[in-house]
Amino acid sequence: MTSPEPGSPPARRERLVGLLVLGVAVVLLLSSVTWFSSDRSGVGIGQLVLALVLAGVGGFLVRRSQPR
């Protein structure tokens, strides 16, 4: 699959989705502290792992939509 031309509607949509996913990753990362403070570290670790995966996917989408 080829990457869309920069500035085209699919590239803009891809960038917006990537930014949304990055935002969700940041919220998960910041809110994981509450799980560790309430002695539920298993949930906190799972949330951190999910935040890292989402950050990777979001970063990939944003980077892919940028002009080269």
C-alpha cells in the first residue's frame, strides 16, 4: 500500500487519527499513576503497555502522513 500524497484528504485524515491515538496514549500514560497508588499495579502495568503500543501506532501514522 502506498502512502497518500501530503496535503491530500487521506493524508490529513491519517494525521488526525494519528494525533488522536497519540492523545489517548498520553491520557493512559498519565492516568496509570492512579492504579499504582491504589495498589493495583497489574492494571497500571497493562495500561502502560497499552499506552506504549498506542504511542507507537500514533507516531507511525503521524510520521507517515508528513511530507518527505
